[in-house]
Amino acid sequence: MFRAQINQMPDGPTLKMEGCLVAEWAKEAKSLMTSGPVPKGIIVDITDVSHIDSVGEQVLAWLASIGASFMAGGVYAASVCERLHLPFHGKPNRSRKQP
């Protein structure tokens, strides 16, 4: 299972991902970003991503290459950011409401 949604947050546009960023679902996440103009300063929240395969890693690296920064509130997500040398934005503020 995978879910990706772009939300307008106080820090800027945020691509929130949840579930397994693998294979076709990873490609769908990329197509979500390429279906229109890529928002400047996009923040990618991978806190609730539970598994990432090599295709998912490629998508995250591509997001970093277009200027995205990453939020990672869990140990797994933070370790992925560190291992892939993704620009780290910080931990998500769980108290703020999504629109």
C-alpha cells in the first residue's frame, strides 16, 4: 500500500508519502510530481514510509536533484536520508493540522 499527496503547509508545499515506496508505486509518486509544474522549495515527508526499494531510492534521489528537502521523523526514514545523502529539512511537526 502506498499514498502520496501534495499539501500546502506553513513551511511550503509538502509531498507527504506513506507506506511502501516500491516499484510502480514509486513511479506513480514521480509522475505526481511531473504532472504539472514542480513546486519550488518542495518538502518531501517520508516519516511514514515503511519500506523503500531501489526504484524508490532513485525517485528520492531525483527529488533531491530538483531541489527537494526531506522530513524524516522515524529512525528508518532518517537512516534513508543519511544513507542517500538527501538534504534534511528536519522532523515533521505532528501537532500541525493538514488542510
